[in-house]
Amino acid sequence: MSIFEALHRALSDRDTKAYIDLLDEGYRFVRHQSATSLNKDQMEQLLGSMMAADAVRWPQDARCIYENNEILVEHHVVDFEDGNTEAVLAVHLIKDGKIIRTETGATSIDS
């Protein structure tokens, strides 16, 4: 199974552990929209709360733009608890089958 397929299965199943198991111990998540970054433990906390929220809907319209053993580029749409909807472009750097870094850019979509 590809990293893309595994990530989106974990999101669809709301399986935080399956998602976190895809991340390297030195993982960094960079959100350019807010100029913040998270480590693996912080990402686990964020994902856990998002997956527990029924109002959060993702991944919608998920598509793999490109994937090989070093990089995954994907696009999807997320509905957040606060009612905002965003189109997200994510780049995941991969090493030894684990994601070592994710960078995202998001565009708000008017409902």
C-alpha cells in the first residue's frame, strides 16, 4: 500500500495510531498558513482531537498528485469544526518508508 493510500485510510477510519505509525521519530509538520510547526507528539495530539470531532470532515476529494519513495504531493479538502473549509496542498518528504516532514498550504473556500 502506498503512503498516500495508508494516510487517507487512517484519516477516513479516524485512526490516529495508524496515521502516527507512518511518521518518523524526527517528524516535523510545517503549516505555512500560520507559520507554525509541530513534532510527532504534538501532531498526535492535534490529530487525536480532530479525529474525535464529528464536525471535522476529511479527506474530501483527496488525490495524489505525485508519489515515489522520497516524496508525496497531495491535495484534499477539509471541513473544520469552526465551519471553515480549506483546500489543502501537502508535500510529505519520505525516508526509509516513513514521513519525515510535511509542509502544507491551505486556501479558504467560501461555503
